[in-house]
Amino acid sequence: MAGGFRGLFGKVRETLFPSRKAPVQTTTQAGQVRERKYGGSTKAMAAAYSVSPRTISRWVDGTRHPAGKHREKLRLDAVDVQTTEAGRKRKAKQLAKLGPHSGITARVGRAHTFEIQGSDAVRARDIHLDLTGDQAAALALAQDEGEVREIIGEALAEYFNGGSYGGFRGEDFEYDVDDFDLN
């Protein structure tokens, strides 16, 4: 999972569903994730996190807190369980109706290492993307960091293909997810 504390997926979910922010306390996060994602099964959650069931119980009761990759995974899972599939579909349908101007914008800082007619190029300035309704809808339906990265990559390609060069693909772009905002 690349990215900062919230990760790319978390930033997108929290922006598109502002009333559904993940709780700050890891004890609340662990309890909600266990109930909503793993059906209340401590064993299933422990298997998914590669820890013992006792560790999950400690996260939930607050006697121990997840660290490192476990803290990041728990945070992303907590963001994920805040929205239901039906809610994501409803939001996507609303956004898709907005057409070419969804009102959702993305700022991608320091997009770099892409090709312009066979030459490596670096763009050190921020790129501001006006997402279409379909792109915003795809973000609302995205299930993980990889899907979000793919959608933003395609938006970057569309942005640069509108210029004098063309021929870009979403995978041509790398960017720092800590320098990304969605509004």
C-alpha cells in the first residue's frame, strides 16, 4: 500500500463520502472492521491481517494498538466499511449524470516519468484535473488503491492527450500519492 496515512483510496473515499469518515480511534476502527467486514469473526480478521486472534481482541479492547502496515491496513479497511455497496452505486449514478463537468477536481503534484514522443519527460508542476462525471463515478465505485490509481492515471493521460503530443496511457504516469488532493 503506497501512500501516506490515509492513502489514495482513503482520500478519495473521504472526499466523495464526507459524512462517512473513518473513526480516529484504532479501537473503534478495529471493532467496526471486525463487525462490518469480517461479520464479527475475530479469527477471519486475524487471518486477513496475519496476526493472532488475541491480537485482534487487544486492538478492539484498546490494550494494544496496531502499528506499521497493520495500522495502515486497518485505516483503509475502516474507510472502506463506512460506505455500503448500495451507497457507492447510488453516488456513482448521481456523479455519472453530471456529464463532462462533475465539479470534482483533482490536484496531482509532481507527476513524473512519462514519455513524450519517445523522450523521457518530467513535469515538476501540479496538474489540475477536472474529472468527468464518469471518472468521478468510477472513483466512487473503486474498491482499492490500485483501481483509484488506474482511474487517476487515465485522467492524467486524457489531460495530456488533449495537448499537442497524445498517445499517453494511464500507466505512463507515476505520482506521489502524498501530493494528491481531491475536491
